[in-house]
Amino acid sequence: MRIDIVTCQPELLESPFAHSIVKRAQEKGLAEIHLHQLRQHAINKHGQIDDYVFGGGAGMVLRVEPIAACFDELLAQRAYNAVIYMTPDGETLRQPLANRLSLAGNLLILCGHYKGVDERIRKAYITHEISIGDYVLSGGELGAAVLVDTIVRLLPGVLGNEESALSDSFQDNLLAPPVYTRPAEWRGQEVPAILLSGNTPKIEEWRHEQALERTRQRRPDLLEEKL
Ligand code: ADE
């Protein structure tokens, strides 16, 4: 999968992709991530990419020309299966959307800034508008980092054990059950005996019950959706 991200603050995205699972995915050749500085397509030598809001009001809006120039260059080189705009008024990111996008192929992601982006860009290019939650970030970069992480870890071969993404919270609309490792006893707290029994079917049954119970307690809305 190739992911291109257009941003005026690429530095914000360097670290999240240079570590851990996303780094490994790139090293294995399973994901290719390219950052593009929007200012390289600025409208003047001052590096201008934004302007005042028509109609008045506070804040700046990203202008159409730099984004169109950057997008047109990328779109001339390859097809993208989704052109995504990170914005608080987009569809809230949840696991099923990440699952779908992990199968999509090439992704082009635009990070908004300031008051957002000229509406005409959304109309002309964007196929998916995504929010990472009901709060406002200073820009789309942290949202893009979250989105890319959720997608890349799902790509086949990225996780050491192919099973582990399937047992994540939210797959199947259930939260994950509790997990333990050694020591079997710590400050009077013991690991549930069933987990030490070696009885795999019973352990799986216990985990499912625990996942259900945890979901009932913390996120009953997920169980309602499941019906
Ligand atoms: N940009 C600003 N706030 C955002 C959010 N909640 N999700 C995605 N992009 C954003």
C-alpha cells in the first residue's frame, strides 16, 4: 500500500511513522509512506498557502491553488483508491472504516489547518472526510497519524502474529478481554487459574465471556449495534 500525505507540517508526522509497527511495515515493503510539503506549491515566494475567509471572520483558510497543484502532480503519477481529508466534521473513524481502508490500495491524505480548506477542494477531489473524534485538533496531522497507524497494522504480514489484529478491541464490536503475563501472582493478585490450565477451548470461552462482560460494562452501545 502506498500512502501520500499532503501537509504544511510534515515534521509532525516524521516521528509517528519512524517507530514501531509502522516503521517495520515500511521496512518490510508492505507500506510506503510519502510526506509532501504543501508550501512547495505556495502561490508566492513568501510561501503563502492560505488566505482570509470570504465573508469575514477569524482564521485563515487553505487556498485552492497549492493543494490542486500538489494533488494534480500526484494524481498524474498513479491512481488513488481514496482521497481523504482529515477534518472534525468528517465521518468518525471507527474500526470498520479502518478495516475497509486497509483493503483500499493507494491512499492520498490531506491534512487541514487553520479554519480548514476551501470548500471547492473538497468538492473537486475528496472521496472520504474523516474525523478521529469529536474534538478539534490544531491540524489534521495527528489525525492522519492515527488513521495511518490503524490502517497499516491491519495489512497482511505487518503484525508478527496474523491473529493479533483479529483479537483487537472493536473487531467484532467487542472490547478485548483482560490479559496477563508472568509473574502468576503479584502483590496478592493472582492470574485467573483458567489461563494457566492449558485448556485452550475453555480459555477461549473465558476470553469471550470476559470480552462480553467488559463491553456490557464499558460500551453497551457496541452490543446494541451488533444486534
Ligand atoms: N482536524 C482538526 N480536528 C480534527 C479531528 N478531530 N479529526 C481529524 N482531523 C482534524
